[in-house]
Amino acid sequence: MANTAVVMPKMSMTMTEGEVVEILIAVGDQVSAGQVVAVVGTDKTDMEVESDHAGKVLEVSAKPGDVLEVGAPLFVLETEGEDLLAGLFGSAPEVAEPAPAADQVSPVAVASEVPVAPESTKPIMAMPGARRQARDAGIDLGSVSAASASGVIKQSDLAGSVGGSKAADPDRELKARALIAKVVTSALEIPQISLSKKVTISKPLPKDFVARAGLLLAAWQKTIASSPKLNTRFVDGGFVSNPEVRAAYLVETALGFVSPVISLAGDFASGLPTLLAAARINKIPLESLSGATTSVTDLSGFEVSQANTLLFGSQTSGLNLGKAEEVNQVITIDVTIVLDHRIADAGDGARALGLFEKYLNEVLGG
């Protein structure tokens, strides 16, 4: 037998610590590999932590509200066999032999049934932390929808509810703003040019957020596929093609705007509803937190005619849309493209805008 720690994960390049939102196991529980065992948060994002190991929970060293450094143990498992690779990659620090399980007190975060009302026979499944937060904030759990397939309401599901503490947490909003400030400085390293064009479309964009995102991303993916230069980056004096197109797409949440990264390979549209819904409650999957090669900023739902965003980190292009206007039955949208000037020039940008207009009308036409 070996003792293995499940630790605070590193969810982004800038993350150094995270807050424990929920612990979903208790001492004595049997945990399987891949099982969701905790929910941790950093700045704008809450993430479910999966166990890399199977075993019995010996010790729970973290509790909701704890702020831990990356790599600090959340709990300890007794696993089968000796973990010969433990510690080689700094993900599981050595842990002391825990006290007998009978002497330990652990927060038991299991879903419990709470009746909606005396006359209702259908129970509401909710985590204790969510029930406590809803009670304190005066939120009716019967009006809250669970984001997970299990139907269990978690604290993150309360973010959009009236009085939900996450939506009104000024400290967390300030932390999120500070992280954005750090990221913005990376834009100074990229020489950027931007061009705008009034794009004419055959019919209005869908009002549904997910449907609109699917069409815009599909048109932009076709544009980049027809303009390979836009999918390259300048590295160590040379040009390298990105293995795939990964777009950061702007989503509004209770804590501000976030940009989950979406791979535009294959049938990417089928996964959009789940990913965008998770992003709206500040729960972005780990694989969608970084690695964007481009960005799409859709402000067509706002009273903004034109937008000119910046490129960050690994991004070499960006697409921005303002509000659509209809004059004499002709619908136009101001579209702005931003490019890393090292990989493309104004002519490339102008051609890309023309291609985007063509492909947007193609996808709008079905």
C-alpha cells in the first residue's frame, strides 16, 4: 500500500493558489480514478478536480474556504501498490502517515434531498454548501437549475440567482480584474495592426447566443483555413504553423467576461452548448483555459458599432463584431480584424475580411 496525495491543481499559467469551494469526499470513502472529488476556484473560474488515483480516503486536509498553494494536498488516499513515480513531477508531495480514520473529523459533502415545498413530492438534490448559501441569500432552490448531468445543485449554480454571493463578491471581482491586468501586459510584446470593414449579410444573425457563436466560429474557421498565414506564429526568428485553430470566445458571466478556448477542429459545434453553459457559470474545463491561437469577440448584442481588441499570449489573430444595422432592408455589421504584424500585413487582413464576409453568408444560408 502507498499513501498518495491529491493536490491543488494548477489551472492556468498564472495560478499560484486556489480556493477550496467544495470537498466531495470524506474519510473512509472509496475513490475511483477520474472521480470528481473537489471543486476549487481561482479568480473567475471554478473547476471540478478529478482524482488521478483509486483508493481509500485516509485524511482530508482541506476544507471549503481554505486558500492553498498549487501542489498543496487536498486529501490523502491509500492506494494499491507502490507509486514508483510519486514525486517525480512535483504533483504529489510526500505526506505523513495519517492518524487512524476513526479519530478524524471530515466535512461530509454529499448531496442531500430537500423538499421544494410541503405539497411537492419531488426532492431537490443539493450540496450542503449550496443549501447553506441559498438559505443565507434567500434563494429558492426550486428556482435554480443544476449545471451538471447529475442534477445536484452546487454553489456555482447559484451565481446567477438574485442575491447569490458569487455575483456580489467584490473581492473576487477585484482578483479577476487583477489577473486580466497581468494578461494585458503580454499584448505589448505583439506588434498589432487592425482593419475594419462593413460586412453585408443576407439575413440577421441568430438571437440565440450558442447558435450565433456556432455560425461565427464556423465562418472564422473557414476564413483561417483559406488563409494559412493567419494560423502561423513567429517563434525564435522563424514562422511555425499552429497544429490547430483554437479560438477564445467572449462569454459574459456574473463576474465579468471570460473567454473559454474552443478547438475549431471536426464537429466542434456539437460541444458548444455544454462549454458555453459552463463558462457562463464560471466553470471552464482545464483544456479550455489556455492555448488560444485566435479570438472572436461578438459584441453584436451591445450598443457598440465597432470593437478593436488586443492579441494576448499565443494569439496571432482576432475577429471583432459590432452591432448589426439595417438600412433599406440591407443588414451590415462592422467587423474588425486584428493581426500580429509579424505574420501578416494589411493586404492579408483585407483579404481575410472579404473571405469572412463570404463564409459568414454561406453559413447563414445553411
